Amino acid sequence: MKKENKSVIIWLLSGCVLLFLMVVVGGITRLTNSGLSMTDWHLVTDTFPPLSEAKWNEAFEQYKKFPEYQKINIHNDFQLADYKFIYFWEWFHRFIGRIIGLVFFVPFVYFLIRKKLDRATIKKCVILLAMGGFQGFLGWFMVRSGLIDNPDVSHFRLSLHLTFAFITFAYTLWVALDLIYPEKNSRINIPLRNIGRFALVALLIQIIYGGFVAGLNAGLIHNHWPLMSDGQFIHDSVYIEQPTLIKNLIEGKSGVQFVHRTFAYVVVAFILFLYYKSTKISLTNTQSNGIKTLVVFVFIQFLLGVFTLLYSVPLALGLIHQIMAFFLLSAMTFTLHRLSK
């Protein structure tokens, strides 16, 4: 790491921490059904929550006009205090998004003026800024889907919003790693690197399906393992919820859960295969430690997934499962970077 890059690296890693916090709060927002509490989006006026009881009542009355209240919460003795709880988590989620925007943009301008960024890093940072703006749009696009007729967001849009947050985090970390390790790695094994790339793709597919499971509340059914239920590895409902097999696997609760729980074995297999192949060649310490960390993290994540399913997605386990996915992606990004550069 070059000394002149230290402040830029700290800036990028701070962005990684904020993105991690954003996803954690997003997970809480989803698990507490808070995501539809703010029925509009304003860049400035929503920066702080209502500051008077009159403003709270005004926001609550606005919320009552939308499907989530009219079709669900109106029957649950839903009061202003309940509304304040769900409002907080959605507001906090959006507030962190604003902070991330400032943390990325303001230092970027400062580093440009001070000429602390080389041409390659400037291009990567512009991509990061564009990704951040697009992520904000995806958040609005997701919430919008739950404010029209159905009092729940589209699981496709939720998964897109979640997965793109993970990808933005991974790319931010990758850019930071480029500066932490500016020297070229002399020990690049192409086959091992390619296995790592396949493992990354498998992990991203699993994250996408994790978003589908969350969006459809598919973790609340078939709470058995290793079989789904009734002694079946593939439950009958996997085939009959939707009119076609493809729709069952992307829209049916049983089908989506089946893919997510089964594809976990694929992710584990790729990472174990990566580890097995790595034992056959000479690696640097960082490469070896990255792969070993991957193995530990993927087994922890697998066990968390099993227990989250068995206990019907309690808030704590659901959140820890999502956090561990972040750690697993971090280890995957670091390992692939050291195998590639």
C-alpha cells in the first residue's frame, strides 16, 4: 500500500462499512414489515422524521390511504405508536442512504481537487457513484410496487435492490483492494482463479434467491431439513403453485425455497472444490488465508440457513443470516482479488 493512497483507502473502506450498515438496516426493515411506512420520497423534507405530534398524525393519515393499512393493519388494532415504530426503520434506512451519498461524493470531489486519484481510480469511482445513484432508484422502484394494489413489494424488485447493494459493496471493496495491493501478483493460477469466479457467480445466484425468499416470505413454510416436509426432498407444492415449472421456481413460494435451500449445496461444493484445488499448488499467505476463511464462512452460513428455516425465520436469525452473507461475499471478493491480481 502506497502511503499517498491511505486516505483514499480509508474513504473507500468507510463506504464499505456504511453499505454493510445499510443492508443490515434494510434487513431489519424487511423483517419488521416497515418498508411501506413512508409512502412518498423527498430528497430534503424526508431527511428527518416528523418533529411534532401534528406532523406524525399527518403522516399516519397519509399512510392509511395505502393498501398495507387498508388490507392488513386496519384489522390489527394498528395505532400511531405502531406506525412510529415501522416509520423509524424505513426512515433510518433512507437516512443512511443519504449519508452514503455524501460520504462518497464529497470526499471524491476533495480527492479530485487534491489530485490524489489516478486516472484508473477516477474511472472506478465514477462507476461507484453511478451505482449508488442507481441503487437509490431501485429502492424507490421497489417500494413503489407495494403502494398500488398489493400491500407487499415485488419480490423481483426486492431481490434486485438487495443484490445490487451486495454488488456495489463488493465493487467498492475491490477498488480499495486495488489500492491496498498495488503490486502485481506473481502467483496467478488461471484454473484456480476461474473456479473462484464460478464460485462468486454461484454465491450471487444464491443471494438473488435469498431476496426472492424474503420477498415472498417463503421461509415461513416447509420448516424442515434436510427434507422439505412429508418425507419429501422436493415437496409436491413445488410443481403446482404456478402454471409452469419456470414460474414455480421463480414465483412460487415452495419452488423458490426449494431452489434456495438446494443451491446452498452448490455454493458449498464450489468453495470446497476451490479449497481442494488450492492444496495442490503453492499459494501466497493472503491467498491461502482467503480460501480458508471462505470455507469457514460458508459452513457458518449454511448452518445459519438451516436454523433460520427450522425456526421459521425469527428476526434475530434472519438478520444474522443476511449479515453472514455479507461476510461471505467479502471473503469471496478478497480471495478472488488475490487470485486475480
